[in-house]
Amino acid sequence: MAPQDGPMHMIDRTPEYEDFMRRLRDFHIERGTALDSEPKVGSTHLDLFKVFNHVVAQGGYDKISEEKLAWRRIAHELGIHSHNEASTAFALKEKFYKNLAAFEIRTVHNQEPPPKDILEDVTAKGAGLLTRTRENFKGIRQSTVGASGPDSAASGDDGTPARERPVIDAGGSARASRGLREAPAQRVIFQPDTGPSRTRAAAAQQVPNHTNSPNMSQHAPGMVGHHGQRGPSLFHRPATVENMASQVEVYQPRHIKALSLRPVHTPSSAPDDFLKTKRQQRQASQANQGPMLPGTGFDGPNIYTRCLNALRSRVPAEQAFALNHLVKISFERGDKFRFDSFPGLAEGLVEKALHVGNLFYHIDWTVSWDSTEQTSDVGLLDGNSGTPDIIERIRDLIEKELPDVMQTERYSDELLLVTEAVLTLRNMLTLPENAHYMADFYPLKDLIIIIMHLPAKDSLTELKHMALDMAEQITPFLDIGSDDPLYRTLLWQLTSDDRGTILTALRALGRISVNLEATNKLGDVPSQTLERIVSWLLLNDDELTDACLDFLYQYTAVVPNVDNLIRSLSPHVLVDHLTRLLAHGAQKTTTEKVLAPERKIPSRDEIASIPEDLTQELLKIDEPERVHAWVRSFFEEDSQSSITQLSAWQAYQGAFVAPLKAIGQSLISPADFIRNSTSVYKDSNAQVHRDPADQQQRFIIQGLRARPAPLSVDGVEYKKCEWAQDPTRLELKCGKFYLDAEQMWNHVMVDHLRVQRNEQGQFDNVEREYMCTWGSCTRYNKPTKMHLQDLARHVNTHITSPPQDPTSRRWVIPAVTLAVSNEETQTQRDERNPNLPPQAAGIPLSAVLILRNLARNVVKTDAEEELVKAQGSDGSERGGWNEKLFRPVQPRLFEILAENRALAPYIASLLEYVRVEAAEYGSDSE
């Protein structure tokens, strides 16, 4: 027994297990295969839920089967133990193959499993289930005929386990050492010993008779005892040459019976008797054999051939069977179900679908393949070159009187078969190979035309939509003109009020000859149809708008069509709609472009002078709070600026040494001043800076920047007097600070203008020459004769400017930026070169391409020549249709050119067409 490292395998009937088994049973019922819900491997019942999950976790059936001895490992991991590992591994693989392999392909790999005749009905030998088909599996079976042994399977456990044979010790024979075969050991029939278990001592001494003892013949040479024998025995005697010679004697039977021989008739020895014997055996076998039961004997053709033959049999029951299965096959196996692989399938489906004519008209549509046949039968369709007058024939038919609400059983059954035939065609045509194959099949085009001209009944809506789907699939492979019945039928569908009909018809028309080198001319489109298409652009329906734009792009690519469009509707309305669609789904974004980065004004060691009123306020505060208040008034926080400790100490000393001495107080020590001044702001600290150039040390306070004007104790900024006392040296300003505007105004009047107050305490409004030297004022930069009142009003404009926020960082010059607006519309990556920037796509791209077609082709039309002549005769503005159509929208086009990066190349190309034409007309007028 093999070692059992893990727990024994058993079935856990959990809710998950029951749900899994239910889904597995449904799958096998649908597939038509038998499920063994609790298969046995040896004496162990398998838990299929555990087995499935474990095998899938290890990579699945194919991966495990490709690995050597992998199924033995899986059995060991699942707790399925046996003394014969090879047999257990093969049994486990076979149970998974029969019950779970197809389920794994469907649920895990999302593929359709191979048919059961090449999966469940054959042995579990080999791997490659995911790629197994009838063709390649047939080749594998033929190539493996006669292969056997352990080397014939990839996994080491694929073949049926052979019976284990005992290994013969080659070293026990001298002949084996030379590579020769050794004779197998003699097989002697076992004869049980019926004598007493204990032998008498006297009997044990009868050595000469031991060779005649029947029990001696039971043992192979080299055995030393008898089962169940105790006490002294002749086998316990010392080995001698005589004993060994006696033990190797071969058993001889007592009675020899002669075999009876009879002659055997063969084709060479007795030909007549041989044939006679074979004939008698065949007759006896036929006499005993009953009639062949249904489902036995030859399996018959596959489902594809069966459905094809049933469809062409014209038996209603057989056709119903065939169409029911063909719908499923075309939907589930559409990628492999091709018309060229099943000759006659297309003809059978079209023939059945043509029966729809007999349901509503008194006609039987049939296809004739005889090109020489001349007949006046209206229902006879030309299968070789199509039926050019089929629309006229349909119009002349007389419709049957059938109620659309109440229908007969025959009508419903026949309409169901017709619908299934059309649905099978529609499903198969979604494969491009089938669409290309059927594009030259004229009966299919006739069928589409017939269906689209059926009466307007609710029961036929689905059938007509399927016919339009077929037209959409085959038109890319068709080169049809404006007189083709299919083209006229599709144009007629644009007059419908059904959105699905309009949408599919537009797609079918827009895709004509897309996969061919021919040009889709789209000729003879009625004016009413063009007006409807333009009006649909106003709807909030992206799918319909996209289909309309595709049609208009194909239509405007042809010069005669542009001429017809200009004459049929108001072209400027179309241009306005297309210009509006250039911004369809657009998102406006604004980004800031930095023209000049942010910079800071370098800090300076010059500290503002202290105002007298501020000095008096600070003297009321004791040390070290006075230092803190002084630092807050004259410095602001800046982690990247610094000031020398010496300049800070000198400014503080110059401000308070005399006032403190006058009131009998001493000044704080320099060390205490430095320590307290660095504790005001959190990022300020005292540092020693060494200049790399001259290697001199500078003692600084890092994190402080001198304010341009001090703050009061309450945090209000002082106003600095910027009056220049000497008009010849305007750079030398007064520099005194005042907190109140009135104080500043009195200071200017008295100290700078030298105006004295009269006895009433007012200034006399005298007239003389005055000059303003405030800051960089240029109003009165030269002596000007005026009254003092006028100058006072002017000075008041300087000193009453709005106060600035003291916490604002005025020493930071903001970056110079430019706001750039961007307009982003739908884009997509180029699959051929994904490293390129995203390219324009969707509705905006279609709109700009139509505008470019108009600008390029309108100058080649007859309408352009007529407009130019009319403009030249009445002397109005020249420029032709391009000038008339695109001049009103040029500002918007230039805006999109500047803001929409994806559409910019297309807009530039459009403007180039417009401006070139306008320039040519301008040169002609000159």
C-alpha cells in the first residue's frame, strides 16, 4: 500500500457541491452525454467538485496531460491512494475526461468543446482538447495505430495500465550477462498438503524417499520450507550436492493423454471446403441476427451534412429539424460554419426563404440557373446575373387579404421556417468570408429586395431588419450603380420612420464597395432624402448622427453629388451643422503656461528707522518681550533670507540706548538679544556663515527679512514719506514713517513745502510755483504755478493710497503666466504605431472631413460657375461658394485650429482649400 500523507478522498456534500453538480448535470443533458455523478477510482468515490477545482487550479486537463506522471501527482494530492499508482492515475484521468473535460472547456476557457464523438466516445489518450477537431484528431488516430507501451503517451499515464510483471534478476544467470534471454521459471500446479502438520522423527529420517514426496514438487528451486510445517524436516538438513540435485528434479505427470487432431480447411489446402465453411457460418449468423434496431449500426453523417440534406429534401418535418439546428449552429459555431465548405447550403436557405412570397402574394418565387431559358413567368428569378426588373414585378403583384392579428397555423409554421432560414443567412453573413462569398450570389440580393418590399405588417418587422442586416454585410463587397434594384431599395428605406431601418440602410449605403477599389458614387439621391439626412444631424442621437456623417462623407467625395447637394438644399445650413459638430463631446480645459518663473527680491541688511510713537509704545514693554515686539515690527519670516547679527543689534541699540538711558534703564546684552530675536519665528536661528571666496565668517540670523516699513504694536503698517527734499536729487527720499494719513499730510505741508499755518490754524491758499517730488510722480515734476489747495489735493492722492496687507509677501515677484485654452474631442491611438499622439476620431473627424470635401469639390461644380458669373455681373462680393459658405464660420474654425490639437491638421487643410480659392478670385478681380 502506498504511503498516505494526506487525508483520504471523500465526497463533501456542501451547498457548493450540490450547485456544481446541478450545473454539471444540465450541461451533460444539453450535450447529450451520460454523467457518472460519483465515479469510482478503485474503491474511492470521486468528489467531482474537488477534482474539477484542483485540476483547473493546476492549469487544466491539457496542461496536466502534457506533463510526465502528472496525473499520479494529482491523485496523490487529492488523497486517492493505491498500491498501483499507474492504474489509479489512468482511472482518475479517464473519469475527468469523460465527465469534466468538456465542462472545463465551456466554463473555464469559454470555448465550444469538440463534438462528443471525438471526445467522450473515445479513450482519454493524449491531450490537446482545446485544439481538437475532426480533421486533426482523425490524423492523430491514424498516426497512433499500433502504438503501445509506455512511450506512446505523453503523460506517462495515458495508456491502459499493463499487468505488472516480476522483474527477473539478470545477474542470476551467466547467459543474461551476455544479453541472451533466460527461460521463464517453471509453473507447477499447487497441490495442498493434506497430511499431519507434525511429522514423526522416524519419517523424517527417510531421506532416500524425499524425491518421491508429492509435497516436494510444490516448491520452486531454492525454497527451504513448507507452509505450516514445524519441527525437524528434511528441508532443514544441511545443503549438499545430493540434496540440491534432488530438489531440481522436474515434476512428471502420472498419465499422458494423447491430443486428438482434426484437419483445418484453409484457402491453400482446401479452397472449396474453406468457402463452403465460410458460407455456412455467414448463413447461420444471418439467421440468428434479427432486424437492425433504430440507432444501431452505421452512425450516419454528421449534424452539418444531416441538416443540409434535410433542408434540401423539401420535406416540411425534415426542413423544420434542419432549420432549427442551423440557427443554433450559425449562432454558436459561426466562426467555422462557412458556405464554401457546404455546397448547396446557400441555395437551400435562399430557396426556403423565398417561400415568403407565397404567404402574401399569389406567386411562387423560384430561381432559374439556365441562362438560355426564355419565359414570361413573373416568379422566375435569374440566378446567374440577377433580376433587374424585380422591383417592377413586385409592384404588379396582388396582395393576399391576410389579417395581421389572427393567423392560421399553416401561416405561422411557414413564416417561422422562413424566419429561421433568413436568420441563419444573417448569422452566417456576419463572418466576412461568408459575406465575400455571397456577394456574387444574385438570388440573395433578390431575396433581400423581395423581403424589403413585403407589406407593412408587424409580423414582418423582424424579418425586414434581418434582411437589412444581410445587406449591410454584403454591400462592402458590391460595386453597384444607381440603377441597381438593391441600391434603389436601400434608398427607399430612408423614407421610413423606423429608426432601426434608417440606421441600417444608411450603414449599408455608406459601405458600398468599401472593400473594393471601385468608388462608391451614391448617385441619384433624391432631394427629400438629402434634406432628411441633414435634419437628422440635429437629433441627440450619436449612433444616427455617425451613420448620417458616414453617408455624407461618401456622398460629398463625388463632384456631381456636391453639385446636386448645392442645388437641393441650403448648403450654409449644412455647413453650420457640421461646424457645430466639430465640438461634439468636447471638453474645455485651461492650462497655465509659465513665461517667466517666480523670483524673489534679494534681502538687504538696511533696517527701517523707528518712528517716535512706536518707540514710546515699545518702551512700555519690558525685556525680553520688547525684543520680540521689535522683531515682529521690523522683520518678517522668510526661510531663504537672512540678516547679519551685527546690523540687527546696531539697529536695536540705536533705537533704545538713548531712551532707556533717559529713564534710567539698561539695554539688554547682545547675547540675550540674539537668543530672544531668534525665538520669534519658528524657522529663524543664529548661524555662522563662511564665505567661500574670502573665507571670512559672517554671523547671521537665518529666516528673517527686513520689512520695507515697520508695523505698529497692533500690526498696522506705517506709511513711508517718499518726498525728495532736494529736487535735484530725487533718489534721496525723506524716509520718515507715519501711521496716520493726516500726520503724513501735515508733515509734507510743514516740513517739505514750508507752509505755515495762520492764526486760525489753517493754511493760506496762496498761489505760487509748486513742484511734487513724491516718489516717481510726473504730474508736477517741474515748478508749476498753482494754488496751495490744488497741490494739497494732489498730495492727498499719494498719502491716502489703500493700505497693503502686511502679511503679503511683496518681496516675491509672481511668475508671468499665460492662460491657454484647450478643446479636447474624441481621439484614439493608431494601432499600427501606438507611440504616436492620439488621433482625431468619431463625429468631429467625420464632420471636418465632410467640410473638406465640400471646400475641395464645390469649386469644380456647375453651380460654382453660375455663382461666379452672377457675382461678376451684379458687382457683389466675389469668392464663389467657398467664400459664401465658409466666411461666416472662419472665426470658429480658427478657434478650433488654435485650441483642438487633434483636429488642427484637418482644420488647417480645410482653411488652405478655402483661402487658396479666395486668393485666386482676388487676383482675378485685380
